[in-house]
Amino acid sequence: MVKDGLPNLMKDLRTLVQSHLPALSGRHRHAKRGFSILTVLLSLTLLASILVGFASVVQNRTSRVAREVQAAQGELSAEAGIALIVASLLDNAAHEESHRRPADGTPYACTLDNGTQLFMVAQDVAGRIDLNTASRDLLQALFDKQADPEKSAALISAIESRRRNDGFRMVQEFAQLPGVDRDLYAHIAPDLTVYSKRPSLDEASARQALRTRLARTGIAKDIAYASSADGLKFEIDVIARTAPGRGYRATAAVEIRPGHMPAYHILFWNGHPFRSESLPPPYDGWLAGAGERQVASCTSS
């Protein structure tokens, strides 16, 4: 009986297992399908993160390249501005002396074909106060109203001390003297040079703002203006504004050589990116005095 019941028991167990296999197999398939969906979602999340990071890298690199292109455009435009000024100075030198336009530091502006605005100044060095040779009276008049008497005396003493040593090789060295802050330098520097080699000024070449300031000090005209124009050496300043608040500024001192090759010689050159919404002296007063100026094309006749 037991012998006969054992096969029946095995048969019943086999039937029971087989009846549950479809259900077990279905749960396995659902679990497998769920795992596959989770894997896909994780992969998509990872891919999205990679794409976002890549887009950020591309955007940063694109912005950096755009800034570099803009900086290069500003530098080249400033150099073009200096070339325009030199050409104008050479043309002016070709005229009779009585018909030459004075290079008195009056700003002017024009727009290049690429949209860059050029703000430019050209001035005969005789219209500026030479840090190495200007008389004490002229220096006192220069600092009058710009500094109190004690500070003014200290500045003149520092200038004279520098002269007894190496002297000034460039105007920028004036900023290194004790007591010269950024504001004082910004207002004084446009009227300084190291290339005049004169104790006084040529009145026709001096900026109107400097002439007005000196007149208020009471300095005698025969002390302030006892020199004539140099006619060959000039201080040049160019700001190339490529966008609001951005651009490039180049300053140079040149000596023109009419009838010779090369036609001019660079005595000094300095350039740097320009970051400011407003223009510095001497352009600020020039713009304010004329309101909204219409800037013509640099190539217009």
C-alpha cells in the first residue's frame, strides 16, 4: 500500500509544482522588467548630467573666446587709432607752420567700420609740464587747488629729489611718489610729460583745462608760457571702446620724421584693457561740455 502510494504522492507533488511555475515565472519576468526600467532611468539621469556639464563647459569656453576676441579687437582698434593720429600729424607737418592745426590735447572721436568707438588725443609735448625740467613756479601752480600747501610742497620736494637721482623715464613713475593717490594722478597725468625738456609751456599747445587752472593761480604768463611748440614730438592717447564699459586703452609718445623713413619713431608705448562705464580725463569734461556728441565714421571725409 505504501509502495503504491509513493508514486501517487510524487505525481501529486509534480502536479503542484507545475501548477505554480507560471506564477513564479511571471513574477521573475516582472522583477526583471522593473530592474531594466530602473537601469534605463539611471543611465538617462547620468547622460543628462553629462550633457548639462558639457553644455556648461562649452558655454564657459564660448564666453571666454568671445572675451578674448573682443579684447583683441580693442587692442587692434587702439593701434589703428594711433596710426590715424600719426598720419594726421604727418599731414599737418606738411603745411606751412602758420597753417598748421595746434595739437593742444583737444579730444576727438570717430567710429570704425567694426563699430568700435575711438576716443583720441594728440598733443605737442611742449603743451605739457615736463617732470624733469619744469620750473618750481610751474610745479607749484600745477598742484595749486589739487593739494593743500603742505602736500603740494612735499610733492615738489619728491619730484626734485627724483630729478637728482635717475629722473623720470615715464609719466607713470609720478604715481609712485608718496602722497600721489589715484584721483590726483588721474587729474594731473594728462598734463605731464618727460619729453618736452623745457622749463615752461607753449601756450598754444596746452590744454584749455590746464590754461584755465594756471590762470586761477595767478602765475605770470611769461613764466608759464615761455616756450614754443616742439612740432615733432607728441603725446597720444587712444581709448577703443568695443562695448559699453569694455575696450582697450593705448598711450604713446611719438616723434614724427617728415621726409624720412620710417616716418615716425615710437618713444614710449603702453596698452591695457579698459574697464569703465565712464571715460577718464580729459575725455570726461569734453563729453560733458558738448552733451551727446555725434561720433562720425573714421573713414568719412
